[in-house]
Amino acid sequence: MASMSALACVNAIWRVPLILSLTAIMASLSLILSVADEGGKRQSWCARSWSRMILGIARVQVQVRGLEKLDPGGAYVFAANHLSMFDVFAFLGRIPFDFRFVAKASLFYWPFLGWHLKRTGHIRVDRRRPRQTLRAFRAAGSQIRSGVSMVIFPEGTRTWGKKVAPFKRGSFLLARQTGASIVPVTIVGSHRRLPRGSVLIRPGRMEMIIHEPIPKGRYRKLKLDVLAGQVRRTIVESYQQVG
């Protein structure tokens, strides 16, 4: 056990600084490209390349199941459980859709990462400022109508991997306002790759399970808390089977 712990520390010594340096380089490149990248395609390339390189450095393999259920030309609201930062890397590196994240406001103040989030149209959510969040959702709605998908983590924070936390109903306002289909996504195993509160990256596998999209016609009359519960139930049932 002691030798395994020592090995994890040795891995962290070179992996973490390399990933931090890579993040600084790619975020700076994204910032430069944003000056003449109105559509965001070059910045998206930076984010996807950054994520794939991190997955490679960390030796984390991501298995994605269910992509065939989605229309390649569609715009969706992806709703996923949240276990670690590797959830973000997996979405960017393995989900072939143009999308933006709905992220908590604190991430926008991080050096390099925050710059990229601001310049590429990701949606900032601040629970202390509900009116500002509502305006952000309206702006996100225009992106969805133009063909850009959104990724939300309705738990509101990372969990410890033992269970899926309750979903915040406000997370589904975005879908309700735009009429976009909701796609539940079950993420399994990313907390084992990078446990919450740790910087020790553990190589291995994680999985993303794409469930059947829920079209507007199936949820438009539901109360938000009922809708949140249904989406969570789909994810929980899948997580309990394979998690």
C-alpha cells in the first residue's frame, strides 16, 4: 500500500506541472485566436486539443456509449452527474458537438482557464445573483437556437462518487426556455482518476453513457422539480448498474 502511495506521488510530480503548463499555453493561444475568431471554431479546437492531451498525459481512457442516439446536426442540453474535472476533459475530448458549459462563477476567475471561458461564450452561473444568471440563460438560449449545445451539471458541484446528489431544478430553466431536447449523461469512474480534493491523478478508465434525448413534447408541461427528478432517475439507475 505504501509503495502504491509513493508511486501516485511520483506520478503527480510530473503530471500535474505538465498539465498546468499545458493549460497556460493552450488558454493563452485561445485568447490570441479569439481576436479573429468570431465563430469560436479555433478556440474550440484549442479546448478539444487541450483536453485530449490531458487525457493522454494522464493515461485516462474514455469509453463513450450511445452517441448514435443523437442527431449530429442537433443542439441539445446535456445534463450529467459531476465527479471530477475529468468530466470536463471527457466532454471536450470525446463528444463531437459544438457546445458550451454552464459553469459556476468562481471558475471564471481562475488564471488562463477563466480567460478562455469568458472569451468563448461559456455561461457563468452565480447563485448569489439570480437575475444575472437569468440573463446569462437568455444569452445561452440564443446560442442553442443557432445550433450550439449546452452542458450542465445539475448537482451544482462535484461529488465523492458514492451517489448522485440531488439535481437543482433551476438547471433545467435553460431547456425550458429554448425547447431544446435534454440528454441525460451518466459519467462513471472519473472520481477514481482524480478524487475530489486531491491532485493525484490515477491512470485508468472512465465511461460516459449517453441516454435517449428527452424532447420538448415530453417535458414542457412538467414542473421543473419533477423534470429534474426524472433526469436524475435515469442517471442514477444507470450509475448504480455500472458505477
